[in-house]
Amino acid sequence: MPLGEVLIKKGLLTQPQLDQALTAQKDRPGTRIGDILIELGFITKSQLEEALR
């Protein structure tokens, strides 16, 4: 399951937030979506790590 879907399922992210991050990612090829979500302030590093487990 893609990271964005995991975060939404866990209630840590909304679909509009994910859409915004995916749009930002298009301007920054090679940047991981998790890093963009953190930079945008949508999730914390610990929330990302938990979702990746």
C-alpha cells in the first residue's frame, strides 16, 4: 500500500494534504513523498517512521 494511503488510513493525513504534497513532488523529482510531507508540516518524522513499519 502506498505511503500516502497508509497515512490517510491511520488518520494522520487528509486526501487534500496528500494531493498538495504530490503536486509539490512533481516540481522536485527524486524527492521522497515522506520528506515533502514533513517539510510541509503535515506529519512528523516519527509519524513517518511509524507508518513505514
